[in-house]
Amino acid sequence: MKFRLFLLLCLFAQLSLNAQTLKYTNGSNAWNPDSLGNHRVVVQFAGTGRIAHVKVDWRRRDEHPELKGIIVQDVNGKTVSVVGTDKLTRESADVYFEAPGAGKYYIYYLAYKNEGRSNYPKGVYLKAKQADQAWLMAAKQIKVNTSVVEIQSIDAFNSFYPMEVIATSKETASIKAKYPLEAFIVFPEDRMYPIKMQNDLPYRWIQKGAANTFTGSASKGENYAFQLGIFALKDLKNVVVSYGDLKNAAGKVISSKYINCLNTNGTSYDNKPLVETVNVASGKIQPMWITINIPKNIAAGIYAGKFTVKANGKSKVIDAKITVGNEVLADAGVGTPDKQTRLTWLNSTLAQANTVVAPYTPLTVDGNVISLLGRKFEINSDGFPKQIQTFFNAEMTAYSEKPNNILAEPIHFHFFNTPKTQEKFVTSNFQITSKEAGTVKWTATNTSDNLKMDLEGALEFDGYVHYVVKVTALKDVEFSNVDFHIPFDKNATKYLMGLGEKGGVRPDTVKWKWDVANKNHDAVWIGNVNAGLYYNLRDENYVRPLNTNFYLQKPLLLPKSWGNGDKGGIQINVKGSSMLADNFTGARSMKKGDVLYYNFNLLITPFHLLNTDFQWDNRFYHKYGDLDSIKAKGATVVNIHHATPINPWINYPFIEWKKMKGYIDNAHSKGLKVKIYNTVRELSNHAYEWPALRSLGTEVYSPGKGGGFSWLQEHLDSNYIAAWFVPEIKDAAVINSGMNRWHNYYVEGMKWLVNNVGIDGVYLDDVAFDRVTMKRIKRVLTQDNHPGIIDLHSANQYNKSDGFNNSAILYLEHFPYLNRLWFGEYFDYQKNNPDFFLTEVSGIPFGLMGEMLQDDGNPWRGMIYGMTSRLGWSDKSDPKPLWKAWDNFGIKGSEMIGYWSENCPVKTDNPKVLATVYKQKGKTMIALASWAEGDVKVNLTIDWAKLGLDASKVKISAPSIDKFQTAGSYPDGKSIPIEKGKGLILVVE
């Protein structure tokens, strides 16, 4: 009898727990969410009296719902004017309203309005209004006379069901009461129900209960995943999941080497082992994502094994059974990412081997001299650079036999004990430790009475040099200063960019101090068009900061060695026979055993020759549109932005990929290439993996103050940075934290897009990754002779939000792998001088060519750098007439000889009107551009021998070019009129 009574009481308890379980449905965009919110309760008023009373068990995940107002409307969309609430909590509320008649009513309970910029909105929720107290007191006397029909979300994507419908406090307490002595509870969960809440148990778990078993189904060859939801009853330290092999009844095994817990173990973006510590505060939920890569050749059957969750000396064992079916998945299931099959991409090592990428050539070593494409790097006995040379001609179109020396003397350190005395180092143990086609490595040790300097150097095939300089104090020692000297050959220092200086002619003196809180400065480039050196100063704790509006939220870390508590800095000026870059630290002391890292990186520029024919052949159309129309306009490459029908979600081109493939297949049939917008600075909230990424803490998503569009506030709560938003499709992005495992996913995703969708490259809109990831994506984009075209657009980073950095300095490490620059938004093509164009915009000193963007560019000035504007972006941005002029002249195959070269065969008698020549056999095109203060007339000085033309047999004319110039004839090259801020194209033939 007692047992039967116990069962009956249990049944009533369970019924009470399950009471008022509401139906959650898709509202199919039936209302305007930007005024009414994304969620509503559908209620049915029976018509008794004029005041409706409904009790809504809404189980809301948002905090402080009592501060948010509600809107009640009838079925015709008319707002009910008198509304009141009682006992309004996250779990439920009593809602009263004056109802004119029986029928359906809608209670909108997360109504918001967007404030701020359209692309960076702030969803502001309606504030609660105080109801008339006398009316409310009377309304409270009315019993419930209205029923809840369902809870609707504006669409399925905004739904809270089922994983964001919270358990009540009583239900949570009931769960806790079952485990009074435990530190945590485990809720195994299927991959199709990603855990999304950190602060509340989902009601689904109340219905299911905690369990010590998990069952799932997978196919052969599938990247399978499931979750272990940890509910912390106490503060948990170092939560780990251990596991062994999975075995079937016949003894067949899925080895544990195919199993991984994403939250604690993996491979970093730079191919290093990653071990993370997971701590969980009491009352919080932590998903532990388990991935199992099912082998293709495994026998079908049920594979069982144990997963043990350990923390605080406690453990819970979950018996898992995975049923492997007969189907073999050729693609590991990654074609259905909604099943979380791509989570294993987070630990990918794809394209990490430093294989040489075209157009670069394998490194060769002769003694201490390493040769690479167009350059040589000689190492001194102390391990530092002795000489760096380039072999590019001044035009950047061919190699030169004569070297361009970058250094006046070897790069070296001075450790001054006093202003007149310094450590005297003895060099030893210099050796080249590794010679590979892509990388050459060396080490050296330099020792003085007080210091030991261990040095590791590496040169890569593109001209990137990485130095790790470890300085250990052998005794207590004081320094008046530490100087790192780069003595440049004065002949290789015409231009400078960085350290707060805009690109242009090098100032006589540059004085700079660290200011990481406000300035994204740790690097400078100094050089000529055909010979230059970029360097940056870092220590062992360097972390890439955020960029593009977000630098101040994650700035540089001051390097302990170079910064020295803000005493450090750089002075650049002519000193003696060299132009010296003096990198100083100021006075400091070291105790015996102290270690400081004086690390630095170099980039030897240019990276390769200009590929002018690529510039003329690849004509970009920057808009999704009809392919026949695009081809008819003369474009050859289509750039597909995000927020388009075939690429709607920013940096997540995997949802509408079938539409994208159809478009690209059609383009290829017409001889057109297609590139897509895809980078990792921010990530769409539509990414299938967002809950799993969120479970990794702040590894992938940058910490921040939250806010932004309503979806982010309603589903992420807090601790994120809201990024770009597209109002038309309500795509809300979140800022990526910087260097993390999402880059592994990104590389795998690029490979998938090449192989399954057929993309011909990517259009990068600023980037939040370093050269490691850039090299990897270049490898996968160019696999099997795919074009792999990469062009980089940057908004001008020289502003407060971006830390006053130069876009070219910020991205110079990426330049070796780019095909074209688009610098870009907020660049002023009218006021800046030619040296700024040359260094910061054109790409020419680095072997690249560019295009213009802001306000459609300046076509006349652009032409002397081979640049136009982008077609399709605006009506005024129309390079078609210039393209036609190129074709009429026959620009392909011509030799470009820029005004910056002393060999340019055409010059004007006005230093503010510059000429660039495009030399073809038997004819020449001359591009003139003016920076003069007003309209001028210029006379040309022409070296006919260099042009290979007979002055007595040629004519000089200006062809008619629509929107650019009218036709004209200038037979003697004299008194040629040039309008202010414009220019002219002449053809000599």
C-alpha cells in the first residue's frame, strides 16, 4: 500500500512539473518585429466580461523581464490601450487587458526598436509602463478567463524552442535535490539539440532527466558529434572528459585516437597542440562537445564505450552506444553541417606544410647566403642579417643583375652598461639547422660577461624573416640603454610608412614612443619601390589585436623587452654613412636568471614582379547580377558580396551553397570567374556551429559588452561584441576574437568551396588573421590549378577606432599572397600626394597593383598606377571607357614604366604633373595626372630612343574616352592642357 501511495505521489509530482507545457510555433513573419519584437503569445479570450486575464507560463531566458513592456493587439493589429501585469517573472506572468470582444489576441513581450546606425544597431526594449492601480486592483479580482494557444517566434530561426525554454526554479531545485552530495550533474545531449544556455537548465532536460547513458546513430566515415552537458552544483575546476576505444559485440574497435573533446583538446591555428582548462562556476551549464570521426571501413553495428567526466575529485561515467549504419559517407557528412559534422574542422591541419606557393621559388643556400625570388639574405656569424639585397628593376617589371643593397652594415644590438661602455659579445655556435624549399632555419649563441643571447632565425620563401632573440642575465646587471640598430643604405630609404607616419617620402627624422592603449603601432616600412624592409618589434607574449573599428577593445600588449614600461621607442634619421633605425628601450636592470625576448620580424620587399597582364585581363564586377549583362559590360571576374541571394550570411557561405554553385557553373560556361566575400573578422549568427563555438568561452568569440541587434541579446545574453548587421535580411554578426581554431575551420571551408561550389577566389574585406592562415588559404584556393584569386579591400585604418595604423602596414604580411588591393573606403584620392598613392594605395613597391574605391576614385591619377575603380558598385564608378581605351591601344603585353623610375622615357616640365608610360612595340600610351593647384599646360620631354620610335614619323593624340577626356592632337608634345585634379591619356604611334 505504501509503495502504491509513493508511486501515486511521484506521478502527481511529475504532472505538476509538466503542467502548462506550451506549444511553440513559427509565426511565418506575420508581424513587424522591429516594432513588436520577435516573440508573441497567442491567447484566446472566451468573451466573459470586458477584461481578459491570462496566465502565461512563458519560461523566458532573458533577465529582468519585469523591466520590459508588453504590447497587446487584436487579430486586426489594433493595439489594446489598457494592459496590466501581476507576478511577472522569467517563469510566468498574469496578464490583464481590456478586450472589446471574444477572440484571439497577441501579447508581444520582447518588443524593441533599433537605435543607432542601421548597420550597427542597438536593440532597445520597450520599458514597462505602470498600469492604473485602481484598474489593476479590480482586474485582479477576475479569475483566469483566457487560454494560451501557443507561443510564436517571428520565424524558426528566432525560436527559443526547445533548448532555450528554461526550467523553473522549482524544477531546477527538484533536480538538485536528487544529487545532494554531487559536485555536478551530466546531461548527455544529441547533436541536433545544441546547448545554448549557460545560466538555466532547458526544460527539455527536466522532461528527460539526467542520465548516465547516451545513444546515437552515425554513418560510416561520418564526423559525428554529441554533447555532455555539465550542470555545476559547486564551483568546478579543470573539467575533463576521458574515454577509451568504442567496441562492438564482435570486438571491432573505433580507436580513441578518432575521439576528441573540443573544449579541452585540439590543434591551434598555427599547428601547435592546444590544451584548454575548463572551469565552471556553480549554477552554470557547460557543454563538452565530443567529436568521433567514424572510420569509413568500420563494420556496421553498435559501438559502446565509456566517457568519464571528472572535476573536483568527482567523476561521472556515461555509457555511450553509437549505432553505425551501412551507409558510407564520402564527404564525412560535411555536406550537412546542421548535424555539426564540421566541428572536427576546428582541429584541422590542412595546408600547414610550408610548401612553396607560386610565383615563389624554392630557397637555396650557399654558405651563409640564402637566395629567394628576386632577393638575397646574408647571415652574419652572430646570426643577424649581414646584408639584404633585391634584384628588381626600378619599374618593377623585370629582374636586374645589379643588386640593390638594403643595409649599410649588419643589423646588431648594443647593450650599454653606461653611455660609453657596453657588453662585448663573443659569437659562437652559428649553424643552419634546417634547409627546406619553404623555410631555412638557423641558430646562434652570443655571450658576454653578463648576458647570454640565444638566437633562432627563420627565412621563408616569400621574404618573411622571423627572429626569436632570448636574452638571459648571467649576473645582476644594469643598462643605461639597449639599442637595436638597423643601418639602412641611404640609397634604399626614399619612402617610409608606419609609426604614425602616412606613406610617403621619408621625413628627415622620425621620433616615436610606444602607446599601445591608443596606437596600433609596432612596425614600420622603409625603402624604395624596388628595395625595402618592413620590421616589427614583439616579445613572446604577442597577441594579434583586433582591427577595423575594434582596436581599442583588444589593443596590443606592450612588449616587456622593447616597451620597458613605455621607456622604449624608435628614432629614424641619417647618421653618418647610413640611415639608422635606432630601436631603444631606455634604462633597465636584469637580475641573474631573468629572461627577456627581443623578438622581431622582417619582410623583404618587393615580394615579386608586377603582373601587369593580370591587371589588364582580370576586370572585376563588384555586384551580384545577371551574368550575360556582366559579360557584355566587359568584366571577366564577378565579386559576390555577402547579403546577396547566393551568399546571404556574412562569412558563412555554406547555407545557400547550391544556389551559389548554380550561379558559378553558369558563369564558368560563359567564361567568367566568380569570387566570394568570405573572411573571419566577424561571423554571422546563422552559422550552424554558433552554440558549439560559444561553448569554447572566448576562444572564437571575442569578449565584449554585448548589446546590438535583438537576436544577439536574446540568444547570446552578454560577453560578445556585436558587429556588422544587414537590416534587409537581419544578418547579425559577432566579432571573432583573433587568432583561434575558427581559422582551421576557415581553411577547410575554403577547400570545400573550391571542390564543391567552384569558387575562383575570395574577396577579403579587411582580415583578422595572420600570414599563417593567409598562406593556407592561398594553398587550398590554388589547389589543382584553380585560379585562387585573392583581393583585399581595406577601409582606411588611420583613425582612433583602428589605432591610427596604415592599412598597408597592418596587412603587409598578407601581401605576398594577394592578387589585387582595394584600398579603399575612406581613402582620399583627391587631397593626398603621389607618394601616398604609391606607397599606401597602389601596392607597386610590393609587387602588387590596386584599384580605387572611395567616391569612385580619381581615374586620371589612378591610371599612372594602372588602377581603375570598381564596376557595378555605383553608377559613377564606371571603368568601362578606360577598359575600351586599353583594348583599343592594346595594353596587354605592354611594358609599364612608371613616373617613379628614373628610366621613364616621358617627363613633363611641371613637377606636379606626372607621366607613366605603357610601351608597346611601335606605339606608346602615356598617362598624365596632375597634382597642380590649378589648370596648367605642360610640355613633354620624350626619350625617343627608349621608346624605340622615330620622332619624325609619329603622331601624338588624345583619343576620345567617355567620361574621361575629349579627343585632341598634340603633334609636338607641347602646351598640353591639363585640368586641375585630372589628367590625360595620349597615344604615340
